[in-house]
Amino acid sequence: MPEKRESESRKLLGRLRDTMASDSAGQARLDEITHLIAQSMQTEVCSIYLFRDADTLELCATEGLNDDAVHQTRLRRGEGLVGRVAKTTQIVNTPDAPQTKGFRYMPETGEEVFSSFLGVPIQRLGEAMGVLVVQSKDARKFTADEVYALEVVAMVLAEMTELGAFVSDEAGLSALHQQPKMFRGTSAQEGAAEGNVYLHEPRVVVSNPVADDPEIELQRLEEAVETLRVSVDEMLSGARTADKEQMQVLEAYRMFANSKGWLRRMEEDISRGLSAEAAVEKEQSVARARIGQANDAYLRERLHDLDDLSNRLLRILTGQGQDTGAEVPERAVLVARNIGPGELLEYGRNLKAIVLEDGSVGSHAGIVARALAIPLVIQAKGITTDALNGDPILVDGEQGIVHLRPEDTVMTAFKDKIAMLAKAQDRYTDIRDKPATARCGTTVALQMNAGLMADLPSLESSGAEGVGLFRTELQFLIRNQVPKRSELAALYARVLDAALGKRVVFRTLDIGSDKVLPYMKPQDEPNPALGWRAIRVGLDKPGVLTMQLQALLRAANGRPLTVMFPFVAQYEEYKGAKAALDKAVKREEKLGHLLPATLEVGAMLETPSLAFAPEAFFEEVEFLSIGGNDLKQFFFAADRENERVRKRYDTLNVSFLSFIEMIVLRCNATKTSLSFCGEDAGRPIEAACLAAMGLRTLSMRPASIGPVKSMLMRVNLDDLRAVIEAARDAGKQSVREDVTAYIRSLGS
Ligand code: PEP
Ligand code: MG
């Protein structure tokens, strides 16, 4: 019996394919398809409902219901049995539809005489595109075999819909991927951009869901699964056994790749007439639908793993999307689930904007996006499923909103916004050469953060007084091997050349945590942000640190040099790092190399412990820079990369501001110069409050200098300080509300 069904299934799919290949218009194809399915399933009714917009299903073709109802009958997602199938992406199989909970009577269809009902979702990758329904008069429940057969047909319909097979002016249908869609995410870098979608991991297009010869397809699947297994094993043997999370993912990959159930289901799909890729996608759709329903976080993660694995398998089968990131088209807006800082740097400045489904403001990918001044929206849920390569897209980095395939009116409004932002930028150009002097007469030095050679021209255009933080690790992250000393020396020399005598604070290598170098042996660390990173690595394994210090000394070649050590948590670490520098200086002297005219040495204050270091430390260190990104994460014990907890704690929280004030007082007592170089320095309101707490140097990304300067020029720091103190005395948790009210009272 199953064999008979299988051959029946194959026959039907073959006919569907012929229909698709025919010249008939979209509507004629749909009519023919419902006819073929009803005939093959031996039911009186077969109907196809497709989404007309995000929430409305429309009866688009039917065999057996009233013809007049076609394009008239509409249901909302969740309405009636059909709407329920679309909403839940679960089948409904009932012998007595009118008595089934949720049934909605549609008089125009004449369906009341049909008792049994089987509805399956037409879905692609977990996203419902419509519903396929068969009905008959006799009250019976459809067999598992019949359900399965209809699901396979629905899969083919989904592919056909995706390929636009039913698009016809007459019918007024549009494929789901042609509809405009808006995503509300979170802004991680301001700016607005218009461009075209470029998927970091492109979606594989299955152009032929129906196969001629199941034997050939089974063989193709078998070979592809074998290739997949080998690659997973290779990944596992080359993996960082230390990284528990990565190992967990890879083990899950291996489990799925060897899962008999997964393979068996795909083989069954093939024997019903699907091509190997369509079979993989069908199972992927099932997994995707489950992701949405899984309450358990662990299970959801594993389903994501299965999804990734299916993508890999699809790429092997189709040969598509292997060379991710190779060629970035013009006006590319990168769309991805998530991305690491190294990968993002590879794309460089070729991107107009970045949209991530996950991502976090405090991540290093976020910092790279800001360093590159590329608008970034994170937490745009569902965008990787919806977007197709080349789709027009508008990214509003101010509001964290993304418009995919926008309508003309949205496009026009957006262009106005881009023009307005450009105008605001012009305003900043007017104040570029003015000092950031507040109404009270206090001037704050504004410097910029950098990490790439390409950042240096901004020194001139932004009006920054110098580079307050040069993140040297970005150079290490974009390479496949440790850069040579001579290469680094040449690069640092070019940075100093481009700075034209302005001060550049070179921060020594800050790796570890999420900044993992591809060529370094990974560590087994349960908590890398609190792990072996930055100066801890430099002190324990001084090879790279020494090489870098030598490169810096040579790059200076008689010019002034400023070196800063990251992540110093206690005085001894600073002493150790300073000793390494002294040793490098002595060596250079011995070699007869020119020494820097002046050598300024400082540390980053990124852990609360350093704020309580002995007085001698503050006396010895020449300058300190508060790394607010890390300091805040450790102060509140809230991971900077975890949006959920990061968002809970405001920088303008009185505890944090009081802590900053304490650091200012300690530095003032020892006349140690102090700056702030975390991301908050680039946010106008936060920057003004930091200045009110006593900071006189702020270092930020170049694009923030204009807005921060403009804000500082508006406020009176004494008044602002009084507002902060009043809020603090009143026992407020955050001073934001009061500070915002004060700023508003100033007018524009
Ligand atoms: C910081 O922690 O604030 C900082 C500037 O360093 P990074 O963001 O590179 O860790
Ligand atoms: Mg840091």
C-alpha cells in the first residue's frame, strides 16, 4: 500500500511540475493544480489559500467549492480552521469540520456539505505562505499516509509560490517575498542608509523541487550527507575543545548529521517525488516551525543547530553560497543572524549598513561597526528568513527600524530623512574648529577612537584633538597569522604620519573575551569576559607584547609615543607591563635605534578594583582612561554582549556616576590625567554628565564628536552637576529623567 501511494505521489508531483513549466497564467496554473490534487487524493474539494498580506489569507483557487468565492473569501491569520493552520503551522485533520472548535462558516463557499477536512501549511523555512486544504463529504479522518502525501505536495507549492509561479496581475496575487515589511530592532550605530540586501549567509534557492528519478536523488542525498559528516568531524577535531559552547554546537551537529530519523524522513520525502534539496528544506521547515513553539531555551538552540546544519547540507547539494563574503555588491546592506568582529572587518567599509537578527550594542562587532561608521540595527527578529539577496532595504539607525522592500511613500520620506541628517552634519561642520566649551566656561577635550588606518582621515574632518584610543587588536583580527614586527612598525608609523603630530594613544593588544584571534590557541574558559584576556595574556606570554612594544618604539622613530595597557586590574600588572616596556626601550637603545622624544605610559581603568588601587599607582601612572564598556559590565555584573541584562542598567545610574566621580577625585588628588573612552563618551547626554562629574577628556568615534560638542556647548556644567546632585539626594536610581528635562529647558 505505501508503495502504491509513493508512486501516486510521484505521479502527482510530476504533473505539478509540468503545470509549472506550462505557459499558462498564474491563475490557470492554480486552478489546474487544485484539480490535479483533488483527483489524486480522491477528495471532492481541494483549495489553496495564500497570504495576500501579512495577516490576510485569500482563497486563490478551488476545486469543489463555489467558484464565485475565489478571491472573495478572506480570513485573518488564526481565523477558522484554515487560519489556525496558517497561524500554528500545524495540520488540522478532522472528520467533522463544522463541529470542530474554531470552525468558521463561510456561506459563499458552500463548504458546509463537506464533513472531513485536512489542512496543511504551505510553508517555507517555517514561514507560512498559505494553506492547502482537501475536503470530502464522507466523515473520515485522513490517514497518516494521506497527510504525509499532502505535506509533500504543500512543500512543492511553497517552492512554486516562492519562485513566483502564481504571480499574475489578473489574480492580484503577490509572492510573500515581494511584500513590504518593517522590522523594529534596536539601534547600535546611528545613521540612515538605503541599499540592497546582501545576506551574510545567502539563502539557498531550490529551483526544482520535483525530481525525475528518486534513485539519483537518494544517491545525491547520501553523498551530500557523507560530505557533511566529514566536514563536521573536521570541525570537531579542529575545534577549540576549550570552548564549551562551540563544542556543544558541534556535538549537536554531529548528532543530527548521524541521526537516522532525520535521514529517513528525507529519504521518504524523496521517494514521494521530492528532489534531494526539497527534501532537506521540508525537514528544515518542520524544525523551524518547532523553534517558534519551543519554550525550552536549550531545545530552541538545538533546533537552531539543526537549521544551520540543513543550510550546510543545502549548500553542499546546490553548490550555492559557498563563497560567503567574497564579492560585496555596491550599496550592500549586510543582513545576518549575528557576526563576529573579525568577519565584519573583512567586509570593511564596503557596506552601507548592517542589520542583525541577534547582536548586541556592547559587542565588539558593534564597536567595529561604529569604528567603520556604518549604521547598525540589531535585534531585527525574523529578517534573515524574510530578506532575499538584492531586496531594496532602508535602514534607520536612529530609530532602529528597517524597511524591507519599502513602498514608494516610505522611500520618499526616508530620503527626506537622509537629507535632514546630512544637514545636521553640516551644522557640526560649522563648529568643527571650535573648542567644546560649555556655558560655564569649562572646555572639554574631544578625541577620537580608531583602530584602522582608514580611520585617520577622520582626525581632520571630525575636528578631534587626537586619537584617545587606538585599538591595535583590529589589525590582528583581520589577519590569518600573527603580523610581523616590521609590518606592525610600518603600520604604526603610518598612523603617526597621518596624525600630523596630534597625540595617538596606542593601546596594546586587547584579545580574549569575544576578540578571538583565528591563529591563537583557544582557551578552555567558562567565562571568557572574566578570563585570560588583554594584559593578562601579555604578561603571561610576553612574546607578542614585546614584539608589539618594539614595533611601537620603532614606529615612533624619535617622535613622541603614548602607550596604554588594557584591562589592568591591579598595580602589579601595571608594573609588569611597564617593566616590559622599559626592557624593550633598553634593547632598542642597545641596538642603536632612535628612541621616542617622549614616552607617555598609562593604563585603562576597566575593572572596579583599579579604582581602589594604592595611591602609589595613581602617582606612578601618567594617565588613565576609563574603559566604560568593560567597567560598566563589571560594575553592574551585566554582560555587555547580552542585550537583556545590558539594557537594565543605565549609565546615568547614580551609583555608576558616583563611582566615576570617585575616580575623578582620586586622579585629581594625584594630578593623574584622566579620560573616558568607552562608547558612552560618544552619546551626547551621557558625555555631558561625564563632564559634569569632572571628566575633561572624552574619546569617542569620530561621528560623535559633532553631536557631543554641540551638546557640551549648550549646557552649563555647574547647573548640570546641580541637577545630578539634586536627583541623587532625592534618592533617584537614574538621573536621566531630570537631566533630560534640564536639557529640554535649554531650548535648541
Ligand atoms: C572599553 O571597555 O570601554 C573599551 C574602550 O575597550 P573595548 O571596548 O575595546 O573593550
Ligand atoms: Mg575594554
